[in-house]
Amino acid sequence: MGRIFEVRKSTMFARYDRMAKQFTRIGKEIAISVKAGGPEPGTNSSLSRAIQNARSVNMPKDKIEAAIKRAMGKDMENYEEVMYEGYGPHGIAIIVEAATDNIVRTVANVRSIFNKGNGAMSTSGSVSFQFNKMGVFNLSPEGLNADDLELELIDAGLQEMGEGVDENGKEVLVARCGFSDFGNMQKAFEEKGIPVLTSHLEWIPTTTVELSEEQAEEVLKLVAKLEADEDVQRVFHNLG
């Protein structure tokens, strides 16, 4: 009985840590959006998107409102969005997006994680050419006909549509478009009355690399350590 409890307790703490990281990441998204475009989601599409993403991970309304108010304060940290590129074990390409109020600290931490994980940071552009920056929209599949929707969204810039799983393990319908068509796609969903669960700009690899289970485990450990860093927002890689 004790062993079962320990497993359940471990799972509970893992969920809490994931939720805390999600709230921290979205809190920074909200802060950056408010600083750039103001506190009104009706006139700030970036903030509207951040709030949408906050709701998808069950961030309470009072926490969302508190994050907006903090972002409006004079003492709020000014976060800078930065991107780092590198290679993990076995040549896996990795892109790290961060939001930081101290670049010196962040780059030192990211470099250290790469080095300790048998990887290495590289120069700007040395990895990103292996990826396409795309708009990614997660939709609830309920009540949607994927084939019909795909045809309807082509004029808005849709490039790919398929089934997927979001970061909470929920099955979703995933629509992807080019970076320049992100706004067009957002508008198309609004006009059609289709609610978007989450939307992001993501780095999608042009090709993926297959590794053995043991090698993949080594790469994913490095990715997990990068994702756990307080300044890191998102991590992308080309592991298949």
C-alpha cells in the first residue's frame, strides 16, 4: 500500500511541477504582450492569444488578471525574448526559446545544460535552417469535419492539418500555416466561430532523425532539463 501511495504522490508532484511551469511560461507571455500592446485583449491580439493559452491549461481567471495588472506596474521586469540554437547527443538539432530579464544568466544556464547533457550550443542560424517557423493551432475535434475544414482554410494559408496531442495529453486537431499567414488563420477561425484551444508560433523540423530507444532517452533528458530552466519558454528538436 505504501508503494502505491509513493507512486501516486510522485505523480501528483510531477503534475504540480508541470502546471507551475505552464503558469510561469504563460505569465511571461502575458507580461510581454501587455508591455508591447497594452492591457486590453480586444485591441491586443497577442494578449488575447496568451489569455486563450492560459485558459487551455486551466489557469484561474484571478491569476490571469493578476498577471495583466503586474505587467502594467512600473516595477515589472522587462522580459526580453531570445533564441538559442545547439545540438544534443547524436547530432539532434535543438532550438531553445527563452524570455529573460537577465541574458547573462540565461545564456550561461542554457550553455551549461547543453554541455552537461553531451550537447553543445552553436551559433545563430546553424540549426534553425533545419526548421520552418509555423503557426500552430490546436482545435477540439468535437463537431468538426477535418476534411471540410481543410478545404475551407486553404485560402487562409493552411499548409497541414492532422490529429495530435497537446501538452496535457488531450487529443486535438492540429492546423499549421506559414509564419506570415498566422494572422490570416486566426481571423479565419474567428469568422467561422471555431474556438481555438491554443495557438503558437513553433519551429517545425523539415526532417526528423530516428534514434534507438536508449539514444532517444539521452536526448529527451537534455530537452527536459532545458524545459525545466526558469527562463526557458519552449524547446524544439528534430528527434523523430
